[in-house]
Amino acid sequence: MKVHNFSAGPAVLPQEVLREIQENLVNYKGKGLSVLEMSHRSPDYMAIIEGARARLLKIMGLGDDYTAMFLQGGASTQFLTIPLNFCDDKKVANYIDTGVWSSKAIKEVKILNKKVHIAATSADKDFTYIPKEWKLSENPAYLHITTNNTIRGTEWKIDPDVPAGVPLIADMSSNFLSRPLDFSKYDMIYGGAQKNIGSAGATFVVIKKSMLEKCNKGLSTMMDYNTHASKDSMFNTPPTFAIYVIGEVLKWIENNGGLEGLQKINEEKAAYIYDVIDSSDFYHGTVVQEDRSFMNIPFRLPSEELEKKFIEEAKAKNMLNLKGHRSVGGCRASTYNSLPMESAKALAEFMKEFEKNNS
């Protein structure tokens, strides 16, 4: 029995990809062994990781001035690695704080005793909007943003402009490759793969090669981006199977209209749910409308008792993982790239039915 999976991550994967993995799990393309068993330095596996890296840069429209890496430790490890590499004692790390994950990134800078400046924040309204103005510090090392906020449900709809010479770095964990962007405006993009482009265990880092020349000297080996870039993500054993899954999802993206096709589908999926919320006094959206995420849709009901009942009845109808994050409560539907249209439609219809029966 297949369920409707609204998990914020690890998230739903395309059925086509799961079937491809299943078919090749024991005997990958007639090679006599599974990807799980392959040496990461074998020709067969090198073709997998090199194919994934090339396909990723192609989908993003980036050229030879960028490189892509597949690392471990999640986006949370990047919160530490970024200031270690790019913020020396003379520079100031600049952040726009839009929620839990950017706040966690800022915390890591402070632990390192690096200088940090909050260029803007939406904390004054519980992170329910995206700041439209920001002010950089003197001598900024970079400006860091989180493009989609999984817990609060806000999303950047524009690429922020920064002065020439100030690197723009983005945590795109939860809306990566969900729509076309001018990725060349960013000097570094990173995130966990387990929401939009793969399974848990791999972290993608796409970085301009000129940024690698700015890395601080004397870093520990594993914390130095040059270590991994120079070895094509092979300095230590990479998360081989997770990278294989990423490669298959990237093929699926190409075969489904690319980023333009995904944007159209993602906006339509989100519209089914937002339209119910907007036409109702029973459901309440929790963020400013213009900044609402197309990937994570949080909403509240008139009472916590009704929210609990909603989640339980949805589960009985095979709609899973609709409980809001523990830090904010309520309900949340995550509608990532791989969520089928039928799941969004089913949830919207259930919401209407639940409101009718409980008003």
C-alpha cells in the first residue's frame, strides 16, 4: 500500500526512481554486485558520481567556473565549515536570520569566536516573513541566507543583491532545484539531499572555484573545502549509495521538464492546499502570503485538539507526517518535487471534508 507522504525530510522519492533502484539493487546493470558493495574507486562507481556531478551543474546552468561536491555531515556541518573557511580575524560573517536553521548557522560562527553581523532578521514576528531590506557590516566575509525555511514555511522569492566582491552563500536544503534560479548569482550553495534531490546521508556543495582560493590556511584536513574539491569528493569514502540516488533523481528531473516543468507542477500542488486555507475561516496560514513557501505549508486549526484529530484522521486515510515541527506545533504539509499531484489533491479534499465535519 502506497501512502501520501508529506514528510519534511527524509522525504518522498519519485516512484520511477524507487523502481529503478529496486531493479538494480542486487545486480547493478548486470555488473554482478550492488552499488552498496562497489568500491568507490571502481570505474563503475566513478561513472556514477561523475555523472551525478555533471548532471547537477548542467541542470543548474553552471559552467566550468563551478564545482560540485558530495559530502557528509548534513547542512549542519556546513554551518561550521563555512566560517572556518571564509571568515578570518579581519572579516565579519554576515547573516540574514529567517528561522531555526539560519539561527543555528549563526550559533556556530559565535562558537568559533568569529565576528558575526545580523544583516536582517524576521525574529520580531516569529520568522513569519522574509526581510526585504538588509544592511551589511564593514568588511563582510560573505552574506549567508537560508532560501526556504522548513519549519516556519517562508521562502525567498528573489535572489538578494549584494555589492560586488561580497560572496553570496545559500543554504538551499529544502527548496533546491524546485524552480529556475540564476544560480550564478551565488558563490556557494549547499544543503542536505534528503528533501528534494535524494535520500539521507549526502550533502551537496556547489561552489565557485574562485571561492576555493579564499579558503583560510592551516585548517584541519576534513574541514578544508580544497581537500574535497581537489579529490573530487573522494578524499575519504563518500556516501556512495546516497550519491547514486541523487544521480537517479537528477535524471528524473531532466525527464520531467527540468526546473521549468517542476516549478509549474510545484506551484499547482501548493495551490490546491493554499486555496483551501485562503477560502476558509477554519484553517489559518501562519506566514505572510507573499513569502509563503511552495515546499513547506504550515497551518493551524481552531484548537490543538482539532489539530490532533486532523492528524489522526489524515493518517487513517494514508496521509502521513502532517504534524507541525515540535517547536511550533500545528500542522505542516511538505510538497517537495517528488510529491505526486494526487497527494496534494487528496489532502485538499480531506481538508474540505474535515472542516465540514468539524465546524
